[in-house]
Amino acid sequence: MVNTNQNMNNKEFFSTAEIAKILGISRVAVFNRIKKGKISATKVGRNFVIHKSEIEGVLGRDLNEEDKNIITAGVRKVLEEYGETLKKLGKE
């Protein structure tokens, strides 16, 4: 299995297909975001590439503070209920 985080750290630029996979959206949606200026991209030939520094900004832009709080609360609840099980699974 390929470690996505490790691959992300080793790359300077990402294709629109890779960004689509990271964000869980279609390539068309990535192109639309580039066109609207929500994602900064550089055109290389017929394709666009996105610098890795843009990824964190892209991921953070889609979540408002309320969404972040909901996610944080959900993570806390899971850790409270399944923390010991997750620790055991992590050791396997």
C-alpha cells in the first residue's frame, strides 16, 4: 500500500488528478476551482500543476470554523469511545 503522506512530502507539484483524489472531487471540479481562483495553479503545456504549498490552503478553505469544530468534536468523541481499541489496533 502506498503512503500518501510520504508521497506528498516528496513531491513539489501535483497534477489536477492527484488534487482531485486528495480532495475527493472530480477533475472537472478541480478545473472549476482553478478557473474561479480558489486553487492557484500553473499551466504547463496543456496541463495544470499545483504547488504543494497550495494544498494546505485548498484543504483549509473548504472548511469554515463551524465545520472544523464539528470535526474536532467528532474526533474527540471517537477517541473517548474507542481510544483503547485504536491504540491496540495501532500496535498491530
